[in-house]
Amino acid sequence: MKLKTVIKNALLGSVAGLAMVGTAAAADLPVKAKAAEYVKICSTYGAGFYYIPGSDTCLKIGGFVQTDYYYQDFSYLPKDEYQDSYFLARGALRVDARTQTEYGTLRSYFEYRLTYGGGGSNFSESTNSNLDKGYIQFAGFTFGKVQSFFDYYADNNVWGVDSIEITSDENSIVAAYTADFGNGFTATISIEDDSSRADGVDYDIYGDTETDIPALIGNINYEGEWGGFQISGMVRQLDSDYYGWSSGDDVGWAVLGGVKFNLPTFGEGDTLYIEGTYADGASEYTGINGSYAPISAVYDLYYNPVTDSYESSKSWTIAGELTHFFSPNVYGVVFGNYGEADIPTNTTTSSFDLFNVGASLNWSPVKGLLFVAQYTYGEANYNQPVYDYKGNLTSNSDFNQVLLSVRRTF
């Protein structure tokens, strides 16, 4: 009996000891951690997109840093009031967020830019910021600031922060709907705030310009293997009550036709653009915008003392651009524009024409890095002599611009 008790106590002690050892060992084991959420690649919308952790939204973040070195020579500007050479630096942040829904892709996008430098008649250096684009797209609708749906070519490969242009190229705040008919065909109708393009559209009693009704714009667009084309139209209100004078033209309008050819026989990426624009009471839609001539800023309405009323100006432009790749890393661009404007007034000048031609050589030694050397020449001619900024009468003016630029895109 005594032996049984000894054996029983020994067994119980062994079990208790094993239990204590097991408990101590368990206390030393690591606690199972919650699974970490890793950033996953989103291949639905192309390279560079990632899923935002914990959501089904794909996000892409990018941008660029750019520096421009300019030399310009304007024949009509006094040398002591204009800086021939100057530098500009720019940084941009781009954010693109997309989510698949039962109605298609919900997209939000913005590009914010900061530009530092000083040039031209502004000798002091300063930093300017602007929202270049910021919009929402959903079920065919677009809301926000985008490239105007009137535009097509929009100086595709003309380079520089301060480039000279005679084409329709403007960002606007819009409310638009695009219908996709398949096979490359789309049609868009857009209501746009074109106040940046309204030169004298509506004068109030204090002489300020404003627009009461936004522009109505429509286009038909096609994109295919051979290239593409677009036909655009715009109508807007014209009005004036400046000192009681009335406007004889109540509606301004513009039309655009552009075509793009892909040229695979020249090399991958080669393109040719041809575009023409006509405007009545909407000069900014042709691109005649005062870039390099004393009177090349054409207002939409002019007071004509002969008729004692405001009348609309008329203008038209044509543009072309050829891009050719000499190798996958080197390409050249040749471009040109021509335009004419008629002003309904009996003052000094009633019409003029202007043009520019230019070329650039572009080199990308590695992906995301681009070096550009570009030259542009422009000239304006007037049917009657005008006064330049030196106080001299002239029948023409011209300019030369040399641009060296470096951009790193990421």
C-alpha cells in the first residue's frame, strides 16, 4: 500500500512538472501577428497603378521637373524695357485615381504646377502656381478643368513654358458628356467657362469684360490606326452696354477642323497634324492672342464710330506639324502657323496677318529624360502702319526665339 502511494505521488509530480514546462514554453512562443497589407499592382489601367490599401481604387502618382533657357529678340520692343534672355523652372505633380463601377470607370485626376523665374518685361523672379487640370469623369460625363473640347492639335510637340502659338490651345472648366459610338468614333457636347478666351465679349458701364453665359461647344472625333480627325464648333454670347452703345452682333462662333496622320513608313511615332480654324467674335479660338505683335491681340467686339455700334472681329488660322523619329531616342519636329484678322473699325489698323515657323531636335538618352533645342521665327504685317513701343511707325514686326529645355518625367 505504501509502495502504491509512492508510485502515485511520483506520477502526479511528473505530470505537474510537464504541465509547468509546457506552460512556460508556450509563454515564450511569439504571438501570431495580423497579416500585413501590402501594396498590390493594379494592371487594369496600365503601368504605374497600385491599389490603395484597403480599397478597390487604383492610384498613379507622377509628374515632371523642367527647366527652360530662353533667348528672344522682339523687333518692336525697346531693349531697355525687355529682357532678351531669361530662365524658367517648373515642377508638376500628377495624381490619377480610378475605380471600376457598374457604370464604368470612375476617374479623378489633377495636375498641379509651380513655375519659378522671370523674363520678358518682368525682370523680378517669382513663383507662380496653378491647377493645370483637375477633373472627375464618370459614365461619359466630365466635370472640372480639362483641355477644351474645342481643341484638337493644340501645339502637340511645340515645346516650352513660354512657347509662341497661333492655334487653339486652352484649358477650361467644363461640364461635358461624351458618347462613344465604337470603332473609334465619339461625340461630345460641353458647356465651358471661356472667360480666359473672352476678349471684350461683354463690356459693362465701367469698361470691365465679363461673360454672362458660358460657351456651348460640340465635337465629333475619330481615332484609328491610320490617325484621326476632329470637327468642332462653338457658340457664345456677345453683348455690350458700354456707355449705352449697342452690339450689332449678338452671337460669337468658331469652327475647327483637324486631322492627324500616323506615318509608320517614316518610323514608329511619326505624325503629321493639319488644322484650320475660323472665328467670328471669338478670336482666341483661332489662337491669335497677342504673342509677338503690337496689335495681334484681337478683341471680339470693336466699337465702329461709322455705324455707332459694336461689331465682331473675324479671324482664321491654319497650322501644321510634322514629327519624325530618327531613332527610338532622337526625333525632330517641324511646325508652322499662319493667321489673319479683320477688325471692324475705321481707326489706324483694320487688318493684319501673322505667321511663325520653327523646328526642334529632341533627345531622350534614358527613359524619362528629355533634352530639347528649339528655334522659332515669327512675323506680323499690317495693312496700315502702326506705332511700336519705341514710338516709331512700322508696317511689320518680327521675333526670334531660341529655347533649350530639359525635362525629367516620373
